[in-house]
Amino acid sequence: MAPLKKVIVFGLGSHVKIIKEICELNNIKILGFISDKKIKVKKKNGLKNLGELNKFLKNSNQKNFSIIIGIGENLLRKKYFLLLKKKKFKFAKLIHPNSQISKTARIQVGSLVNSGVTINANASIGYNCIINTNSLLEHDVKIKDHCHICPGAKIGGGSEVQQSSLIGLGANVIDKIKIGKNVTVGAGSTIFKNLKHNSTYIGYSKKIK
Ligand SMILES: CC(C)(COP(=O)(O)OP(=O)(O)OC[C@H]1O[C@@H](n2cnc3c(N)ncnc32)[C@H](O)[C@@H]1OP(=O)(O)O)[C@@H](O)C(=O)NCCC(=O)NCCS
């Protein structure tokens, strides 16, 4: 966990509910949310509206907090991660206390690990990922930036999931597999061969798009 104890949230997807809970459990204060558009309400989902990004930047000291993106959709979360990185924001890393993470695993900032997750030896997780409830990442797994490993998904030892891919609810990926960039693996699928970039698979590695 990064030493920063204050965060702000960018955006307001339903993913924010998970962020709020993990922050509470870690005693991290959420100062409020910002967005790229002007939103008129003072509060939304219990979070104070800190205003539109550029205006907020003029009046705030970015050393006093870190930021986390409250958007579940990978490509949108990637877009805003790159924008906020350009604007020199520091990103938070949020880890649910009820997760098991090997001391030799590495997790980059901007990523969130939810309840019940197990991350085993020497696994690595890139920037801006969501590792969701009860998923399992075996030893030496590599999850690249902006991915979402959905609840209950299991990734076997040494497999790699490249940028912006989604491994659906309860899906299994056997060991030593390479999943390309921007791939969607459907819920409940079992993947036992390498998957090409920019495609969607269901069932037993069956390509549908
Ligand atoms: C794979 C997926 C992306 C396909 O979505 P889509 O492009 O909208 O496709 P459709 O719903 O039109 O389905 C296309 C066909 O695939 C089938 N299908 C869809 N998802 C499937 C799945 N996970 N397993 C098996 N078959 C599936 C549909 O029944 C349909 O079959 P049909 O043509 O015979 O009727 C989606 O169904 C899915 O599984 N997404 C993962 C979502 C998830 O895990 N979310 C968790 C968020 S926390």
C-alpha cells in the first residue's frame, strides 16, 4: 500500500462503490471526485464533487493526495489513466485487506485488488488494473496495464494477459498461455491456447469476433 492516506476518485462508474469500501477498510480518506466534464451536483454516491479536472488542477496541490480511476471499462479507464499521468497525478494502489498477496508479487500503482484475491509468487500486475473478487493469479503470471480480471477468474502459472484485456467472471486460463491485447474472454470460459489481439472468445477458446 502506498503511504498516501488521502485519495480522490476520477469518474463515477459503479466501480466507485468498491473503491469506497477498500478505502474505508484501509483508513484512507476519499476527498471527493473529479471528472472531465462539469457536473452540477454537490455530492454523488456519497462523494463530494471537487469539480472539473482542469479547474481543480489550478486550485489544488497534487502532492497532498493520490488519485484512482472509478471506471470499470478497460479502454475508458486507460484513456483517463494516460490523461491524468500526463497531468502529473500520483496514482493510488488499493488492496483489500482480505486478499493474499505473495511477498514476491509486484503490483503497480493505479491498480485495485479486491476481497478474496490470491496472488502467488513472482506474479506481476501492471498499472491501472482491476483484480476483482476471489480471482486467483498463480505464480509468475503477468497481467499487463489496464486489464480487468473479473470475479472468480483463475489464471494458471506463467500465463500472460496483455494490455486492456478482460478475463470474464469465473473464466479459467491454463498455465503458460499468452492472451493478446484488448481481448475479452467470456464468463465461464476455459482457455487452453494463446489468444490473438483484439478478439472475443467464449467456451473452450472458441473465437466469436
Ligand atoms: C463474451 C461476451 C463479451 C459476449 O458478449 P456480446 O458480444 O454482447 O455477445 P452476445 O451476448 O451477443 O452473445 C453472442 C453469442 O455468444 C453466446 N455467449 C455469450 N457469452 C457467452 C459466454 N460467456 N459463454 C458461452 N456463450 C456465450 C451467446 O449466447 C450468443 O450465442 P448465440 O449467438 O448462439 O445466441 C459476454 O457475454 C461475456 O461473457 N462478458 C464477460 C462479462 C463479465 O464477466 N463481466 C464481469 C464484470 S465484473
